[in-house]
Amino acid sequence: MTAGMVIIGAGECGARAAFALRENGYEGPVTLIGAEVHAPYERPPLSKDAITDEAHPAPKHVALVERFAEQGIDLITGREAVAIDRSARQVRLADGSAIAYDKLLLATGATARTLPMAAAAGEHCLTLRTYDDALRIRGLLKPGVRVAIIGGGFIGLELAASARKRGAEAVVIEAQPRILMRGVPEEVARAVAARHEEAGAEIVTGQGISAITASDCAIVVELASGRRIEADFLVVGIGASPVTTLAAEAGLVIDNGIAVDSRLRTSDENIFGAGDCCSFPLEIYGGRRVRLESWRNAQDQGAHAARNMLGADEPFGVVPWFWSDQYDLSLQIAGLADGAATVVRRDVGEGAFILFHLGEDGRLLAASGIGPGNAVARDIRLAEMLIGKAVRPDPAELASPDVKLKSLLSR
């Protein structure tokens, strides 16, 4: 049995790593293993285009299936990896077969968190993580249908926007005092909430759920206040949990995901981790260990892990970046705003604005922007570069739309 590079997880991250191995000159065997029957596809469209497109959707594939074969990548779909034998350097699949590896990448991603009390809704309770999930929700969203969405994060809000576009009634229930509590400033969250209200979606915040019951004709969500919200079906969108079972059973260190070092190596030098499933130290934030669930991070870490599997030994130091599209608005965030001492606002026209988050030492930590279309895209990209260079800009210059952010990069 010839060993080679094996990747568990055929999503954005795993597929990007497989192609990056070839791009970096590796000529040995490359095997990409996915439990889903679908070839690798992108997840961001699942809450948007996959639900709202007029034509029957298809997965937005990372690459054509033929390209995997052209690159000599053995793509295995619909077969789950169930164990890792570290001493023999083998991955065992559910069908009993085994695949040997020289280096192994775990790109197992994450799964949707569940809400135990929502089990009372039975088949009328859904989550959104896979393409098949999106198809089920799409089939239910019709004019006049009522959907209750638990969770006011990106997924829940994007789904509410898609529901309204399909003519369904949507209520978002968030236990926290406001929507988008994790990583999004209150001022930006208010703008998002206002746009949902304008579109006819209802957002209920600061309300816990005391009970969920089901009858023949409706799902009833009873809030702690006593209010009862009736819906035809329920979607739980309360975040995702990293898939760590394989790693844990193999004895790898787990710390808010599969723990990797700055080179994306796990506690086994022959096994790497990347994407939603792993936590890693981020040097530009003092080595703070983070786990990022984002499309960009999946791409970046997949390619980076591939280079290091081939011996590059490069630290991973990319500035985090996130985005969300809801209705005509685009929300973009660069960096991590935790610990910011000062917030500076810049208005960029068309109702769009950017908030810059500065640390106590004046260093730019993060930037959060929202506006129609691509109104904030260019400035967020420039802010991302400023964050990466650890720039300490003049707050007055950040606030002034007359000062081009690009000019701050050359100082």
C-alpha cells in the first residue's frame, strides 16, 4: 500500500488543500475523503442563493468533479472516516477499508448545534449546515408559511432574509439582548435589525424559550415572557460545534476544536488541522488561541496546511475576515475587536459606514462596515492590510472620508 497525503473532510478547506498540494509540486498520492455524497461545495450560498434562486439550485462546487481527476486527486465521497491509527499511519473508513498516509490533514469542519427542547417539534425542526438541509428548508418556504428561527447570528438572519424574499413570514428569536452579539458592534447590529424590520421580518431579543410544543397544525414556541409564537416549522441556528471525535479518539489534544500550533500541526507531527474544526494561536493578537468559522479562513488554512505538510514550516498569520449579505446590505468585518478601547466611525456614503476599533496602545485591531452592495468592501480590505501591519493610525484621519486609507499604509 503506497502512502501519500490524505485529507479527511471534503469541504472548502479540504478541497483547497488538495489542489494546493499539486500547486506546490507534490506528485505523490492525494486522497480526499468526504462523508457527504456531494462533491466539495461552498457553504455560504446555502442560506442565500440555494434558497432564493428561482431555478432549482445545484451545489456551488469548489471545482468541477473532472478537475479532481485531472489533478490526480482521489476524491472519495459518501464514505465516512471512522478511526485514525497513528502508529500505523492509517485512516479506517466505515466500509472497513484503510488508507495509509505520510501526512494527514483533518478538515472535518463543524456541525450545527442542536437545542434539546426543540426535539418536541420532530420533523418540523430543522438546522442548516448542508446542501440537503438547504433543499429541505427551500421546499418549505412558500408565501404565507410561517417560520420561527432560533438564533440571531449570521445564519439565522440570512435565513430570515431569504424567507422574506420567498414570501414567507419570519420571526427570529434571540435570547441575548441584541442580535449578532458575537463579534459585531451594536451600531452595526442596529442597522441590520432595522433592515429586517423594513422587510417585514420580526426580531425578538432578550427572550429565553420556556417550551416548544407541536400539534397537527403548528409549532408553538413559548417565550419566558409568556408570549406564544406559532409557526409551520422551526429552524435552530444557534451556532456550530467543531467536529473533533476522530481527533479525540486518536488521542490528539482538543481545545475548543482540534488544537494546532502556528504551523497548523496537531499534537502529532504527522497530522495537521485546518478550517472550522481547529483552534490555533493568532500571532497578531498576542498568540491568542481562536477558532474561526469562515469561508475565507477555510480557504487560507487549507492552502497553508498543504504547504506545511510539504515541509514549508510557515506560521499562519492571516487577519480574520467575515462577511454576511442580507437583503441589499453587505456586512464585512476584518480583525477581532475584543479588547478595543476606542471606536471611530467613518461615513462612506449611501448610508454606509465603517467602525474602526483601536486598542489601548492605539493599534488598529478591527474594522466593521455595513452598507449596500460593495459600499464598504474596498475600505475593509485596506483596513485588513492596516491591521496586518499593526498600524497605529490617527483617529481623526480614520474618521475623515477625505483621508484615503491607502495613504496610511505607506507611513
